[in-house]
Amino acid sequence: SSYEFGGVRQCRRERCACARGARNPHRGARAAMSMHTPEEWNHHATLNMTQAQQQQYRALAQCDSSRRAHNDTVNSNLSMYDSVHRSMSQKVKNSYRMIEKLQKRAQSLEASIASSKNSMAMLEKALRAKDAPLQLCTWRLEQREKRPLREQVRDNVEIALEEEKATLMEAQRRLVEGMKKTKGMLDALEEALHDVRQDIEHKMQALSVDEMCLRSTERSMHAVVERTPPPSSHRSTPRSPGSSRSARHQVALAETSRNEVNRQQEAERLNRSALAREEAAKALREESAKLASRCDHAAHDAQDKTEKRMQERVHENQTMRRRLEGELRETMDKIEHTKATMSQTRHHMKALEEPMDLTATCSSWRKQRVNKEHINDPVSTALHEHRMTVLSAHQDLLSQHQNEKTNLKELNERRERLKEDLRDKTASLHIDLNCLTHEAIQLNGKNWAGVSKQKLARSMKVDRGFIPGAVPVSAR
């Protein structure tokens, strides 16, 4: 403006006058006294005041702009503090929530592992419980192999023992298979527990860092508020950043949000995976319990069937022994009767010697008759007929006696065979009674076939001569 240019020229003239006055003071004073007019002096003062006022307006505007910038800065800073605080608080809450869920899952996994170990112990106990019955069954088969050859028949007892042995071995195989599945499930649960604990450890470490940052943010925010308190009159809207910066911020925010969502989803997947393994472990435990129960029932049923078949066999053997004893008594009676008959036959044969001697003597005496009287008279005919009758009777008695001796021999042979058969059946009976008397027991951690007092009492009622554990003579 003209005021500005005039002021500049005036300032130049004043500097020149001052310079001349400095070289010649008296000359400068006279020149200054005559240099300016009152209008210039008035104009110069007015110009200075006007410029001062304009500068004041500009300074005031700058102060207002700076104050707004200060407020915007404070508000923007506090807004960012608030955003950071909310983000960190939410992150901490999310971490606490995930850690709590994972800790519950870890506790549930520990309980599931303990239950699976109990299931494993139950299967091992069920497996060990089959050793004693299997050993008893094998021992019974071995004992029955000692029966006499006559008694080594494939009876219902042998079939039941073979079925019991097969049932016990199949139960052991299925129990071992169940133990393998349980061991694999335990390994899977241990692996899941390790992953969950590791994730908890990682999240706890990240949580401690986030909490430290959150506390530092809160302290920094309080310090900033104390140093630069927010405007009390009103909150001015912070200046929006440039469009490119805002777009980058939105992209970064979306990406980081996806990262956090992925983090939570990964924790949820880990939780669900562990839950799925727990459910599978629970189903396997239920299946193992049912398997052990089925195997126990099958083993008991097979053992009861074997016991029943052995009792039936003992009863059958007893019936046959009574029949043999009765037949042996009949044979003995027939032997005695045959002996008595043979004695009578010999007596009658001995009795025929007298008439034979008589006829011979008479015939010899009658040969001494004179020729005139030496004729075949009725007496000769009667003596001859008597002699022939006696000889025929003697021959018949001799034949009968021979037949009696043959029958007696055969009766004696049949008696011995009956006795031998009875001994074999008694030996077989004692073996079966011995198998019935023994039961599976455990002593000092070992399986034994021990004698049951209750079963021994029942066996002694069947046969008084039975001795448990003794090997029958005919079976040796």
C-alpha cells in the first residue's frame, strides 16, 4: 500500500539523516528540524498505529488458529489415547476370555485324561482277570488228557472247555485291542493338552505385555491430561487427516482386525478340537466299559456252561458206574452159580462111576457062565443098555462140564473187563471231580488252580474214595 511505501521511504530518509548527523551533529540537527512537515509527522504516526493494529489482528487470528490447533491436537491426542486404550482393553478382555476358556478346556482335558487312565486300568484289570480262568481251563484240559484211553472221548465237557478257552482268548484279544485304542486316545489327549497349555502360556505372555502397555497408556494418558487438559468449553472436532492417510489407516485397521479375529478363531478351533477329542475319549471309555462288561459276562457264561457240562458228565459217569457195578454183581453171581453147577456136574459124573463099575462087573461075572448058559438074555440086554445109558449120560455131562468151564472162563474175562471198565470210569470220574473241585485263584500275584472247600464237600458226596489232586491208578 501507499502507506507502506511511504513508511519505507521515510525510514530511509531518517537513516540518512541519522548518518549525516553522526558525521556532523550540528548539521544533522538543523536538517532534522527542517526535514519533516507536520503532515508527514502526523501521517507517519497514523501509519505506524494502523500497521500495528493490522499486525495485532493478524496475531489475534494466529492465536485463535494456534488455540484451535492446540485444542485439535489435544482432542486428537486424547482421542487416539482413548482409541488405543479401548483397543488394548478389548484385547485384554479377549485374552482373558480366551485364557479362561482354554484353562477350563485344559482342566476338562486333565479330567478326561484321568478318566481315560482309569478306563485303561479297568481294561488291564479285566485282562488280568482272564488269566486265572484261562489257566484253569487249560489245566482242566490237561487233566482230562490223563484219562484212560477208553475214556478219552470228545464229550460235551471237552467241547465246553474248548469253547471256554476260545472265549477267554477272544476276550483277551478284544481287551488288548481296546487298550491299544485307549493308549492312542491318551496320547491324543496329552497332545491336545500340551497344545492348549502352550497356547495358554503364549496368551498369558502376550496378556502380560498388553496389560503392561495398558497400564503405561493409562499413566501416559493421565500425565498428558494433567499437562494439557482438554478444553472445558467445548470439544472441537479434530481435523480429519488426508484421504490417503485415512484410507491407509482403514486398510491397516481392517487387516489388524482380521488378524485379531483369526487369533480368536484359532483359539476357538483349538478349543473345539480338544472338545472333539474329549467327546471321542468319552465315547471310547463308554465302549471300553461295555466291552469289559461283555467280556466278563461271556467268560462267566462260558465258565458256568463248562461247570454244568462237567456236572452232567459226572452224573452220567455215576449212572454208568452204577450200571457197571450192577452188571459186575450179576456176573459174579453167575460165576458162583456156574461154579456150583460145575460142582454138581462133577458130582453127577462121579456118581455115574458106580453104575458103570456095576455093569462092567456084572458083565465080567456073566462071562464066567458055562457055555450052555452063556447067552444074550434080557439081563445082558439090560446091562448093556444100562451101560450105554450111563456112558451117554457121562458123555453128555462131560460135554456140559466143558461148556460150563468155557462159560466160566468167559464170565471171568467179562468180570475182569467190567472191573477194568469200572476202574477206568472211576478214574475218569475222579479226574472230572478234581476239575470240578478246583477253581481259579490268585496267590501272591500268581494264578493258581486251588481247591474249593464247598465244591470238595459236594464231590466227596459223589464218591467217598475221591482224593483231590491225586492221580488215579488207572490214569498213571
